[in-house]
Amino acid sequence: MQPDIICLGEPMLEFNEQTDGRYLKGHGGDTSNAAIAAARQNASVGYLTQLGKDAFGKEFLELWQSEGVDTCHVKQRGDARTGIYFVSHDERGHSFTYMRKGSAASLMSPSDLPLEYISGARILHVSGISQAISATAADTVFAAMEICRNAGGWVSYDTNLRLNLWPLERARAVTHAAMARAHIALPGLEDAVQLTGLTDPDAIADFYLNLGCEIVALTLGKEGTLIALPNERRRVPGLPVKPVDATAAGDTFDGAFLAEMAAGRDPYEAARYANAAAALSTQGFGAVAPMPKRQDVEKFMNEGRAA
């Protein structure tokens, strides 16, 4: 199967703190989340990564296959493990603790990339986290972007800034270079403020357009999304919900947005749909479990309230 959308990055086993203090086991990793979110909107999706030859790696393969995500080029390594992270919650929101150093995904290199597979994709989705986990992973992302671009595909990039993985100056240099190779920019406002030094959403959108992006989808939390093209821009409002856990809401937005773009929707329609999907994803704990399917998103958009 040749998927329309290919996501590349690091999957991680998730332990998410519940209100009773216990931890719920789940699955995370930003581009893996985006792949699953896109698949739940009926998109054709594949994933590229490396896993450990361990129980957690096996779980991910089973998860992706159950979600309809193609795994034909996922590799397992006996010399490294699958990464883990923990999510905790307080009055400020959610925070992350990682156990990922030396993970199988961080050992990816450009020579591991399946050239024909990436060349056949309509959209390649990668992120700042995909590049922050190691220098070879950063090079792998750049190489994948070039393969996709050279074949006529589109590249999507989410900054997903994690300053516990790399210093801000390196994050700026690498993500700006990546955005210059991307067609679709998917930054969040908080990340973009730190990376660009700008605070005005329109100025941030201009910054990424000036790097060469053709579509900027700047997510603004409960305020919705600013969609900016070189000659037009609109703010697309979100739908109100009472969030329980915002883990992977941005990843859900990414997957839903790309699914809609791959289906031929314009960026404004895609953002309206993705805003609704992301809002619904905050209605339960964990990254994957609360991600809505297409029928749930369409019902929410029609009724204007979560079930």
C-alpha cells in the first residue's frame, strides 16, 4: 500500500497521571499521534520509525495496524529500546517527563529511509521533536523532506518545541531551516513566540511565509487557528469545550488537518474540521484514546457541543 500521508518520528509509551494519582498506560509520540489522528479521519497513512525489539515496540506495531496505519517500513532493533514518557497535571496544565535517551528512534539515519515509499507520498509530516532527539535523527528528517519535495510531494512541519531536548538557539536554527523546506507550517503560538521572538500572530505567520511556506496554520488554543497563505489569511474559530487533558491536542489537529488537505479541502475548511477534532481530543486522558473518529467530529461540528 502506498499511503497518501507518511509521518516520521519517535513513538513513545505513555503513562498519564489520573485524578486518583495512578498512571494510565497509553501510547504517544507527536508524529505517531498525528498518524493515528489522520487514520481516524479515514486518511491513508503510513509511519516511519525505529522501535526496540521489546514488548513496547510490539504494542506500537499492533496499535498502528489496528488503526489502519501502514507499518511496512517500521524497523525493530535489538540494540535499543522504545522510549517512555510520563504526563503529570497541575493548575498550570500538563507537564512531561521523558525516558528516551538512546531510544531506537533516535538512532535513525538517512540511509534507513525507504526512497520509493517517501517519493510516493502526497504529504510527509515531520516535527521539531523528530529532529531534537539526536543529530542523526535531525539529518534523517532533512533527508526525508528532500526526497518528498524532489518527488513533487508536500512537506508538513510542526515545530513542537521541547527545550528539555535541545537548547533554544539550536532549536531555532534547525526548525527555521526545516520550515524553509516545508510547504505546510503547523506551529503552536507558544512555540512560535519562543522560536521567532515575535508575539503577534500575523507577524509570526509572515515570518514562516517569508521562509517559504505556502500554508501557515498557527494554532491559538481556544481562540482557534490563524490560516495564512501568501495572499490571504483568516482566523478560524474553535468550538468550546471543557478540557480534561490537552495531551496530543496539537497532534490531533495536525492529523485531522492533513487528512482534510489530502482529501482536497481548502486550508480554511481543513482548519475548521481540525479545530473540532482537537477540541474533542481534550475530553479524555491520554494521547490516543480520546482522539475522535470522523463521525464524532462531524456530529460535533453539526451540533456545536461535545457528546
